[in-house]
Amino acid sequence: MARQTKPLSPTECSSAKAKEKDYRLYDGGGLFLLVKSNGSKIWRFKYTKPNGVETLMSFGEFPAVTLANARGLREEAKSLLAKSLDPIEERNRKKEEARSENSSSFEIIAHEWFDRAMANKSKSHRDRTMNRLESDIFPWLGKRDISTIEAPELLTCLRRIEERGAIETAHRVRWSCGKVFTYAIATGRAKHNPADILAKADVLQSPTTIPFPTITDPVKIGALMRAIDSLEASLTVKCATQLAPLVFTRIGELRKAEWSEIDFERKQWRIPAAKMKSRAPHIVPLSRQALEILRTIQPLSGHKQYVFEGGRTNGRPMSEAAINVALRRLGYSQEEFTGHSFRKIASTQLNESHLWHRDAIERQLAHGEKDTVAATYNHAQHLPERTEMMQWWADYLDKLKAGGDILHFPSRSASA
């Protein structure tokens, strides 16, 4: 392909489409836009280092870095080259200087603590922790030398969180900040912990523990099951909503289910430890009804990674909010029922049936075990009883769905 003879225009940059192979759009003076096969567009600057070696420098991704921005960066690089300075080395030197100057800032120390203390936590836990710090603390205290931050300043940030009604979040952010300050004290960059002062002073609103809403009346549970069957939604969302009460896993685990985890022969869904809140592998015995739902959606997504693929983003699972949105569409408010409520229904009804060992129910709910090593080896504990229980539970839900006055639990043998 012949190289362009005229500079680029913003329209050309915006309209450039991905092709089978990466290609370049040249602007001149060593600057070009690399259009990658995955659709991303990256500014590159080709130049010769003062020692005579030819190299490439990245200016960032379009459209975050506009054509005008890229041209400005090219001129800055050329100015440095005219002084026999390497632009990449100069950029790295400035970054290192900035890091040195800010090595005692709250944000830098928070990232240090996070990398060490949160490495073995689940991705969702890590993301929530860092997102809260980035949204609620860094904009106000991030650049400050951590040793200069006082309790009233931290309290001001936490009060902003309280004002939007997120009382529990305010306490969680205070806890994270306390860990950062403790880490700073241990590494010699602070002498006191204002987050601990706030905790001892009890100046934050007390979080009210609101139990997850649920339905306990068997007749209403039956109505819910019928409503789910009548749900007008995509096949993905409908199947996920139908499967949720049968497997009663956490919604995050359900939406990220992968076909590689489904064993039709063993009639099991085997969830790896990395996806579990307990950080231990988990086995979900699949009832006949659950298998029917999986076979229904298999022609749609069976050739893909996730059982419940997202509708707009190829290669990703469905939205975390999809099932809750479906429940709202059926007329169930957030105060009445949420995706998590399926677990509450199963826990309550299975325990009240008095047919199953409590440990089998707890194991199937994958409730956290303090000894994570033991949890790793115990994931198959009570599996024969759990397998029978899961089929009984699916049959029981079918009976409720059929209607009638179901005031007594059917016996175990009745579902066999």
C-alpha cells in the first residue's frame, strides 16, 4: 500500500475501520495512527534516537488523544530530539520524578497497600474496594502527603458518602482508609491513623442491617415461578431467571457460568475457586429441570464461552443487573424481591422442610468457611445428599408453580 502524501484529517481518524490486519494512517513527520485488527487506534511516533537507533513512541489511544493532541506531542518530541534528548527517556525520567515527589501521597500509598493486601481477594472485591477509593477519597485527599491528613478532613469525605444515603459504604471506605494509614505508619510515612480516630469517636451514622427481601408464603413462591415462566425477555435473560431459583447461587456466579464448567454427563456445574466468594471450588448438582434450561439455551451460546452471553458486548457475560431488571418488569419492586432473594427462599424453605441435614444446605449455599484450605477440600462434602436435595427442590418448585394449597412439604421419596 502506498504511503499517504497529505496529513490526516479528524474525519479520516474517526472513520478508519478495522481490517483483517493492522495498518497505518500517516500524518507526516514520523506520526501515524495504527489501526489494529481489534478496532483500537493508537498514535505512534517513529524517530531516530540520538545514538542512531530507530524506535517507536506511543502517544496514546484515539479518540482520547485527538489528532491535534498527537501533533502537539510530536512537536514536543522533535524539540527534545533537537537538543539530543531521547523523548522516551525524558518521559520516563519525569514520571520517576513525579513518583518520587508523591511517594508519600495518600493515593500512592493506597495503591501500594492494595497491591499487597488485596492480591488474594476476588476480582469483584478488589474492584469495589479500589473504585470506592477512586470515587470518594482520591479526588480530595489523593495528592496530599499522607502524614498531613487529619481526621476532620477524612470525615468530610465520608460525610459526602453518607449524604447520598450510602451509610454502609461510608463505613467500608473508612475501613479501607484505616488500612492505608496503618500501612503508611508501618512503612515510616505517617505517625497517626485518622480513620481509627473516627471509628473510636463513633461519628458516622450506624449502618442499618436490612435483610435481603424474600418471599416465604409457598403460594406466593408459586406465583413468582409462574411469573418467571411468562417473562417477556431475551432467551438469555429468561433462561438465567428461570435457572436462578433452581441453583440458588449468587447472581454474580450465575451470570458468569461458562460452558466448560457444565458437565451434562455428571449432571453438575463445577464452579472454580476464583469465581467463588469463599475462594473454594463449588459443585452445583443439576436437576432435570436445570438441565432442560441449559439445553434450551445451548444452541444460542453453546459455541461461546459464557452460558449467558451479554447482548451488546461480545465475549462478555450478561449484565449484573439483568435478572433484577427482569424482576422489576414482572412487577416485583426492589423492596419485595431481588436476584439474591432466590438464595433466601431456598435457605428458608429447605431448612423448614426438616428433610435435609443443615450442613448439606449450608454447603450447597456455599456459605463462607473460615478455613479456606478446608473449604477447598470440602467442596464435595454431602454431595450425594445435596444431589438428591437439588432434585427435590426443583420438583417442589414445580408443585408450587402448579398451584393449589400446598401447606405441607412433600417427602423425600415423593420426588424420587
